[in-house]
Amino acid sequence: MPGDEVPRFIVVEVMLATGGRCARCGSAEGVGAHHLVPLRKGGSNSPANGVPLCWSCHRRAEARQTD
């Protein structure tokens, strides 16, 4: 959705929290910022609502959020 882009400085802050590693499995491969509470469910782009996840953990987290 337009406007859902997370500001770069927020992504950097979230990634620095774990040294650029996935918060769930510790992988350094394909890590990106993930919303704990999705924007579509009232979440925000704040660092407190973000966690770094690898693509695999991100996919699993997204599947759980749609349930």
C-alpha cells in the first residue's frame, strides 16, 4: 500500500537492536524489519513495533498474523 513504507531510520534502528541478525533464529541472511502489529491492524512504524526477521521467519510470522 502506498504510504506503508517504513522510514529508513526506523529500519536501521530495528536492525541495530540485534546486530543485523534475525531475532528468532539468529540468521544474518535475508534479514529485514517486520511489524509486530501489522499496519492494517493498527500497528505503527515505530521502532517498538519492529523486529528484524530473516525471510523464513518473516514468512512464518506473516502466516500467523493472517489467522
